[in-house]
Amino acid sequence: MDVKKRIEELSRKLLGYQHSYYVLTQPEISDLEYDRLYDELLSLEKAYPHFALNNSPTKRVGSDLDNNFPEIAHTIPVLSLDKEYLVEGILKWTKKLQKNISKEIAFIVEEKMDGASIVLYYKKGKLHRALTRGNGFAGNDVTENIRTIRSIPLILNSEIDIIVRGEIFIRKSDFEKFNKIFDNRYSNPRNLAAGSLRNIRSSVVAKVPLKMFAYEGHLSEQFDHIDVLYKLKNLGFKINESFGFFSQNTRLLKKVKDQFPYISADTPDHMDAYIRKKTEEREGLEYEIDGLVIKVNEQKARENLGMTAHHPKWAIAFKFESPLGATILKDIVVQIGRNGRVTPVAILSPVKIAGSIVSRATLHNQEYIDILELGIGDKVTISKRGDVIPAVENVVEKSEENPTVFKLPSKCPFCGSKLIKDGAHHFCKNRDCPERKRRELVFFVSKGCMDIDTLGDKTISLLFKKGYVKNIPDIYMFDYNKLLKEEGFKEKKISNIIKSVELSKKKSFERLLISLGFEGLSIFAAKELIRNGFDSFDKIISAALQGNTETFSKIEGFGETTAELIIKHFSDKKNIKMIDKLKKLGLNTRIKEDKTEKVPQIFQGQTWVITGSFQKFSPRSKAAEEIEKRGGRVSTSISKKTSFLLAGEYPGSKLEKAKELSVTIINEEKFLLTLNSKKDEGI
């Protein structure tokens, strides 16, 4: 017997039987026959492990080995959706698109599954990688856990490269049965689904009744959305066929009904009734949904509409009115942000809403409180807007003991300074306010800034309260061995703090610039300052002291407001003194000369777009750094101004757009050759 061929044959057959059973719900063989073939494959793989396939059906049971879930960059935009809570708002949005694009565009209304988003990468028809959504730019690699979900095909029936977006979920009935086994440990299906994807043992995940609906597909060739759904279905994916399709084109409506006989297909005039009907049917579904997603069907229209940094302009989410809970407003506390902004927060008697306990909710500002006529002791209704953010909706019954409307204090509760109203919000303008200073420190050490992970909120608060660390330079000047006398601090913990603080000194100038937390100094602003020659604090301070706003306002993306803020921050004596201390402490207060002078500016004046995944540049920001280091500019979208497209594996729609606009396309190999070239010349 040819063992290798037999393993391949058994794997192919068993995957087919799994698809028939779990996706099509049409078993082809008996359980006894299936088990016989499965046991044979398992036996062969144990005896000849070098012949076992990465996507073997035996992977469905998972492994007892620990996973570490490394973060990997996405090769397609994994954006959020713009939201609307009123049907009228959705109809206004669709009519606006019909007016601006074409009356002929079609819309698809899909159920918005309340689960965990996943991105599947297939290479030559085989599951190559599975990433969580993460922050939209990078996600965690959960491939081994995803392989255990039987409704997800491990091998497609076509050897194609495709990226598939889907939603992992658990049916209500499956959740109830599973939860009973664990004494109702889990609050709702969504939390169990999301938590399972990050379980370190895939053998545990295999026991959770997870399923997936696929809802988006990205191929090198572009298709309209309805054709993508049909293709996904034919490739072996389970899609949610409970959707509505709306178009003026009767021929297109007939074609769609032929492809998906059980859907609603009609003219856009009927979308209103369909959305209202789906809203009423929500509670009766066998799975949780938290809204509907309305998408433009045509790919060309999508490209014309484009997207923002946050969401595509060709799709919108209709969020159901959140379930309400009634409770008592026990208190209102005032929070002060690092830039002095005042935020009132409601302290509530705990109430269960949408599967979780709510005890706090933001009240935004005084105007919001006044509109609600809200006071301490009132009985109020609470919702979770978008089923996520707790919000006080209205007052059901005023308190008999104290039937007043809460007013923010006239003075800051932390420093006693007078609170100043600016626009809709109040501010504590005292820069020495202890709460503002504490928040500045928490921000500085946070993950997106200097990333000193051993100095969390709790530790920073202790250091600040004890007077050990009063400002940013103190983080690098304090003798952490003094913490030995504090409860919970042992030698090992202190040693780790010292190491991480020292390590943070190596963070780039750009990261330090952002971490100072100055108002208006976003990541974008920091990058643009550096790109325009302000590559040290000395240069920024020198220009700021001149007081000429045009110096900064002429930078692309800046305006008068940003320019004024930069001048304000970098001409301030206290800030200059702090920066001088950080310089003496050895932090990178400039981009080192040897990194800029020795690298030829071969990409000067060029605009690059990066797409796909790369072997040498993971995450893709590493490629962006190389381009920017050599004088180039990196953009997120293709246009006529784009000089080059750096394309890796799974390039997506940007590759086609580049071809249409005759943009020069560079692969990773050529890019590496250019970077390593000793000549002072570009591509």
C-alpha cells in the first residue's frame, strides 16, 4: 500500500463527508463507516507523521499543545461599519447613494451576526491562516483553533487564493446545552464564541459548538457582492441565506432568485418593510443578531464610493434598539482626562442587560444630563447602544427624596480649580491637577505609547499616590528598589519593572513624540512633522518659539488649529524643561543622524501603497518604515498620484486598481533588491 496516497485519499473523503454533514446537513455515510475511515487515517498519521496533511480532518479534534496567538498584519482592510439606529436614516442613506452614483445600484440587506469576526486566508485552495479582526490592521493567529470548526472548509474544491471574512457564532440551543454542562458559567453565546477563539488549547475549542457564516470574499478577480456569495457557497462555505436583495433591474432580481431561491428579492421601495420585518423576527431566530448590514452590490460602485480610515462608504449597519433595563442611579462621579476634559459617569445599581451586568455608564457632559433631567436617586432605563456601550436613556421616576437635576461641581474635585466650559464640555485648566498628571503618566506607559507593560494603571497610581513618580521624567529617575517595602512587590517583579523601563528608552523618537500626549499630536501629525524635516525636539521647539503658525499649517493635513496647538505645546517652558530632562536621561529625542544621512533618499517625492503579505516585512509597517526612511510617502489608497504599488501575496482589489490606473507594481523581491542596492538611485 502506498501510505502517502492512502492518507491523501482518506483525508479527501473524510473532509467531503464532514462538509456534507455539517454544512449541507445531508449525511452521505453511516456514523459507523465514518468512524472506521477516521480511525484508519488516525492510525496511519501516527505511524507516518511526516505524511500527515496540515489540513487533515483529524485536526478537527484539536491539540493539547499551547498556542501563543502571534499578531500578524491583515492584507485587506478589515474596517468597522458606520452605524444608524433609525430605519429612516437607512432609507436616506440608500437614496443618497442612488442619487450620487446611480438609480441602478442594488442593495443587499444581511443579518449582522453577534459573534466573533474572523479572516480566513486560503492559498491554492488550502486554509493557510486564520486571523481575528484585532484592531483592523493586524489580528491574532488562531489557525489551529479555527481548524476545529467543522463548518469551515480546510480544503476548497478549487485551487484558488482567496481571503474570506466570516462570523463565528453559537446557536442559542447549542449554547444552552453547553452552558448547562458548566453550571451556566457563560453569560451569552457571543462571549463564549469570542473567548473560545483565544483558548490556548485547540482540543478544548473543538468541544465548543462553534459555527461560521461567510459573508465577504476577496479574490484577485473582482465580482459583485451577490456573485461573491454564490461563489463562496459553491466553494464549500456556509453562508447565511437569510438576506434581502433589492434592485430596479428585474433581470438581475430573477438571476438572484435562481441562485438563492429562499431569499427576499424586490425593488428598493420594499426595503423599508423588509428591515422592519427582520427587526420583529429577531427574537425568534436560532442565533443572536444585533442588527442588519446594508451593502452596495456592485463592485465598481464600491470602488467609486471608497472608504474612510474607519469604515467603507458602501456599507452601513442598522443597529437594533438595544434591550433596556431599569435601575437606580446611585451616584454621579466626575472623571478628569489628561487634557483636563470633565466626564460625568453614572454609578448604577447593577442591572443585567444583553447578557452582561452594567453598573457604570458615561453621561458625556452637563447638557446630556440636563436633557434627561437626571438626578441622583432617580429610577432610569439603561441600554447598551450597539449592544456594547452602556447608556442612560431616560428617567422613569424622579427620586422623592432629592427630585433635582444633577449639576457638575464648579470646581475640580481633584485640585479645587474652577471648571471652565468650552463648547459642550467642561475642563480643568490646571496643568498641575493631580488627576491630570496621573492620567498623563498612565497614557505615557500604555501599550500604544512607550509600552512599559510592567507599569499598569494600578502600579502607576500607587507610585503617584506615594509621591515616587510625579511626572514623566520621574519614571526614569525613581529607584524602584524602594518598592520592596510595599505590599505585593518582590525582587523579581521589581527587576522586571527596571528592565522594561530601561528598554523603553530605546523607543523611537516618533513613539516618544506621541507618548507625551499633547492635544492635537496624533500618530498622523507626528509622522507628518518628521516627514517635513522636524525630526528632533530641538527643531520643533526652535520653530515653535518663532510663533509663526504658517510654519506648521502648510504641512499636508495640518490646519491653523493644529499649528497653534503645536506652537502652544512646544513653546511652553514646562514642556521644554521636561523634554530636556528626557534627553539627558537617554531617550531618543531625535532621529539619529546615522540612520538618516547614510540611507540614500531614493524614494524622495514618491507615493507608495502597500498591499498583501510579505515574508520579510511582517507586519507591513516594516516596509512602510523602509520607504519613509528613504524619503518616500506611504498612502492607504491607490490614486493617479500613486508612484508604486508594493504587492505581496493576497494583494486584493488594490492590485486591480493599480493596473487600471497604470501604476507601477513592485514585488517583494524587486523591492529588496532596490533597498540593498549600493547605488543612490530609485526604481
